[in-house]
Amino acid sequence: MANKKTREELIQQDVRDLHKLGYAQQLFREMGGFSNFAISFSIISILTGAMLLFGYGLKFAGPIINTVGWPLISVFTLIIAASMAEIASSYPTAGGLYFWASKLGGVGWGWWTAWMNMIGQITITAGINIGAAIYGVGLVTRMFDLDPNAPALGGLFGWTLSSWGFYIFIMVLIMIPQVLINVFGIKLTAMLNDFSVYWHIGGVIIIALLLAFFGKNHQPFSFAMQAVNTVNPLDASSATFADGTTGPALVVGNLVLKSPFFAMFPAIADLYKLAPFGFVFVLAFLQGQWTYTGYDASAHVAEETVMARLNSAWGVFLSVAVSAVVGYIVLMAFTLNIPDIAATASDPYPVLYIAYQGLASYFADTVAIIVFGGMWLCGLSTVTSMSRMFFAFARDDGMPFSSAFREIHPKLRTPVKSILITSTLAVLVCMYSAAYFVVTSISTIALYVAYNIPVFLNVRNKLAKKGNFTTPENAPWNLGAWGPLLNVIAVIYTVFICILFVLPPNELVLWTMLLFVIILTIAWFGYSKAHFKGPKAADEAELRRIEAEMAAAAKGND
């Protein structure tokens, strides 16, 4: 019987695998399989996305969006995650999606994947932390019975407790410890990610038990199967113009314009007004689909993971699988305790409304704190994933100011500047739009495009039997004969949701994404196509030199 490899021997094998991909071991390899799973599970965070957008799904489709919609979305997301996990097993490197696409389709595909991923990473971090800020303010105002319209910070800048500027201020306060923890080492970050798994699963069990045994508004299962549209999608897409009239609108900050989308497709107004169940049901998918973002984090920290070929792949897949089960438990616990559908959907903080309407105040406070803790831990993990993606792309000179983003602190062995810059960008994104659903839609679309470019390239190459593609020999975590079918389903579903999430009431997402594509097209053809060379593979001697320099610098800083 062969001797079991020691941890150090496993790490050395990981380093050799990384060398074959052309990169040196610059980051500390501290994460085990559980920690790798934990970071993606924490970013998915069923206490964040599903809770923050609970009212969004409820107002369009009613309780059925949780009872039936969540399992349906979970199945398709698992197919995408499995398709990604197979590729992660073949290419265990930081910034995985960009590297995957480069190897499977060439430099151009990799460049576009990287930028979609970076846009998604910034906006998901922005969405999670501004959402946590909004929720946190709601928690405090309910817990201490404060007026949301009361002056904040002594009336500074004319802010009230419900002002967007005050929300951004709270967001910054939330992010400061997240940034500091990420700066001071992957070991502490990994420990908190591990703790986050227990917080989320334990928290969900506590919430479910409190609502089941002490809730005052228990509903029968038939209630949970109701399809109820309490907000007409045409009304949700409309606003009041300067002349006092109301109609379909494109709202950019305080600017209210007549909707270009409805002007281009006037007949669609009838569909929106009619609000057929099938249409409002899929519109509500944003609630579940935004929750299922960020599980590429397991690939982004592959260079910090032991046995990366297997652990990163399992991290991607299991984070979705476990979230599907745990998420369903907490969603059904809240759904079966909704006191009134319309009142809950219209409340700024629907899950808080359910908790405080159905539980004694001390139990409701417990639920509220558990949910907020999950949101903060989720934000912590997104900062890690975001900074690693920017680091990986900058390492290959793929972006402006690459030298700053790729710099690794010699003692801490973390990309400090990447962490600081990307976190600042996440705050600035929220200043662009005061519409929370716009940020969530952009992050969902950008990330799922990035997820599925390499999936598309992989299945294209498999079916044509040309170029690079995953096989049982180069990808230990493998889908076998089911791979091509699952890959095709993943790509088709992604095209569907990308179209869905740019429709009104998220029209601003359509024009924002179009603007991103135009800017990126100009950048690609104007500069990057001629200058960007893709992943830079160094020879073994160069890799050893880089690692020796890192070790010497770390020793000199001790």
C-alpha cells in the first residue's frame, strides 16, 4: 500500500502543477479543501442574496418563486457549476476563468472573459456591501424603534437614516475590517471563511426553528404555492417625469427619461400590463440567480489551495449544492411565515418585516443579527475573490496600472494594492447608481457571461475534437460522457438569463452593459489586440528565481 503523501508533498505537487501552467508560487498555499469550499459558499451566502431580494421575487411572482423557483434555478446553476468545476480541475490557477478561456479559445477570448469577470467581481462586492448597509440600517431602526427619516450624523450633508449617501457611508464602515483582514493574510481570511460556513448553516437552523416553533403567522403549504403579482411590471418600469406625467422610464440617479426600450418596442407594454404568470415568474429569477454568484472564488484561490486540482473543483460544485439545500430551508421558513403578501413585498426590509411581525422582539432581533452577520462574512469573501482576479490579470499585463495590481507584499504575501484599489472601486460603483437592483443585475450578467465563455469554448473544442479541452486525463474532476450535454444546457440557460435581466424594470442594466461592451471593444481593437499577449508562461529557471526572491524578501522582513 502506497504511503499517504504529507501536506508538504501535496503542496510541492501543486507547485509543480502551477509551474506547468507557467506561473510561480507567489501566494501562500494555506487553504485546505474545506476552506476552498467555504469561500465560495460564503460568497453565495443564502443569508445575503436570497434575503436582500426576497421582496423583489415576492412582488412579481408571489410565494411560488421560493417554493418552485428556487429549486428550478438551483438545478440550472448546478449544471453551470459542474461545467466550471471540470475546467477548474484542468487549470488550477488564480483568476481561473481568464486563464481557462485563454487556453481554450485564445488571447481574445481570455481578455474578454477577464473584463467581464472583473466587472462582475466589482459589482457583486458593491451589491453585497451596499445591501448589507441598507439592511443594517433597517435592522438598527427596527431594533431601536428609530424614524428612518431622522437626521443621520447630526444632519451632516442633509442625510437622513434612509439617505443613499448615508448608506454608502455605512458601506465604507462595513468594508474597512473586510479589507484589513484580507490585507493581513490568507490564513485569517480562510479561518473566517470556515467560520462563515458554520454561521450560515447554524444560523439557518436557528431561524427555521424560531419561525417554526415561535412564529405567529404559520401558513399552509398551499399558501407557498400561490402565484401572486402584487406589483405590475409596467408600474415597476415606470416613473414620474418632470412634467408630472407617468410612464415607462429610464432612471439614472435623479434623471428621469422616457424609456428608449419601450419606444423601440411599444407593443411590449401590453405584455407588461397583462403580466402573465410565465413572464413575471422568470422576471423574479433575479432573486435566486444573484444569490448564486461568486462561486468562481474557489478557482480564484486555487494557488492558495492544497490539492488544487480536486479541491478547487469540488469547492465550485459543492458550494452551489449545499447552498441549494440550506437556501431552500431558510426561504421556506420565511415564506411559510409571511403575514401578508402585499405588505411584505412592499416593505423595504421584507425578511425583517416577517421576523418582527411573527416573533417576539428578542427572537426577531436574533434573526436580524444572524442575517446581518452572514452578509458581512459574504462581503469579506468577495473582497478576497475580487482582488485575486485583478491580481491574476495584472500579472499578465492585461490592464492599466498592472504593476500595482500584481504587486505582492513580501511579508504578508497578499496583493495589498489590488485589495485596496478594487475595494475603492466597489464603493465608487454604488455612487453611480442609487438603484440597488441595477448593481445586482449587472453583477449577475457579467459574472455568468464570464462563467460560460470557457464552458462554451470547452464544449466547442470537445465536439470538434480540436484544440484544448477537458479529458479524464487532464481533469481529475470530470463529467465524462455527460459533459457536452450539460455544457450546452449551461450556455443556453446563461443566454436566457442575460436577456431576461436587462429587460425593464432593469433597463438601466441594458444600456450600462452596452456602454461597457462599446468601451471594451474600443480598448480591444484600439490597443489590447496588438499589445496583450495573454498568459505569460515562464520557464522553470525563471519561476524558481521569482520564488527565491519572494522567500528572500519575506525573510528580510521578518
